[in-house]
Amino acid sequence: MKRVNINSYFFLLLFFVKFISISSNTCKSKAKVSNTDCFTDIIKFDQNNYRAGHAITTKNGELLIEYSLDADSSERLFYGLKNNGRNYFTNDSFIKIIDVGNDEDVFNRYESMNRLVKINDGSNDGKEYILSISTFRTVLEIYDMEDWSFKIKNSIAYLGHQIFSFTFQILEAKYNNEYIYFCAFSHDDNYLDNGVLKGYEK
């Protein structure tokens, strides 16, 4: 029977514990994004100030995150990765910037909720679209991920009220082979301004 050298195993165990401890301490004591020992392949969107984005994952395992500027802007930035880790957009790009314009001069975004939806167009082919709904008097956006065409609609005119929730839900149900979507949020009072329905901010 072969003898096992316990001292060698003990030494190796101590070495690995010490190595892990040193690595962890380096990250804890120098937890900066510039520390390449802890953070690798960092992508910065620093050409503008973007608000926190909201992510969705497609049925094919692709990751898409929508960001909007922290300003009065109709610009949206999408970050995308394929399920194999490659950049999602054409020309091997990981970002796509879209100007959505406005509806009734409404274009800006605040906190938003995104989800994948299917449209009841009779085909029922399961094609997914990105629905993005934001808070306050903003716009709803729906994106076709095949060609990145989109439609926008003033959210208060579409939903009947403006969203005052910082977080809210978009729920999906299927009834008689049709998809139905519910948006659960808190709201405030409405009023008309030159024929345009607006929300009352307290």
C-alpha cells in the first residue's frame, strides 16, 4: 500500500487558502473599477450620463439592456450580447443608439420597466418585441428586434394615467390563444392642458 504524505497535502491546502485570501483581500482593499486584477473587460458608457437601464433576456438567451439619458432626450442606448457572449448588433457592435423622437412633444424617460411581449396579429408565430414603459408623463416604446423599427406613444394618453411608481410590473396572460398584458402601477390625478391629457404632480 502506498503511503500518503499528509504534510505535502497540508502544505498545498495552506498554500491555496493563502492564495485565495490574498486575492480576496486585494479586491476588497482596492475595490476600484480601475483594478484590473478584480475587474476585467469593463465596458463604460461615459460619453453621456445614462440612467439605470433595465434588462431582458430573449427566448434565444440574448441579453439586451435599454438605457436613456439623464436629461430631456429622446436618445436610447441598447447594450446587447448574444447567447455565446458575442456582441449582439451588426458590425460586431455591443451598442445601438436610437433616437425615438416624440409623441405630443413627450420623449424623455425616467425609471422604466421592460419586458418581452408578443403581438396578436393572427400569425401567433411567437415573435418577441421589447415593450418599454417609463414613469411620469413619458412614452411607451415598442421595438422590433429584427430591424429595430419602433413605435412610441405618450404613456398618459395610452394608459389613461401617468405612472407614479418607482417600480411597477408588466404581467402576461394568455386567453383564447391571445396574449394579454397588465401593467400594475400607482397613479395621480389627470387634467387637460390645451386638449392634451396630463397628470397632476403634487
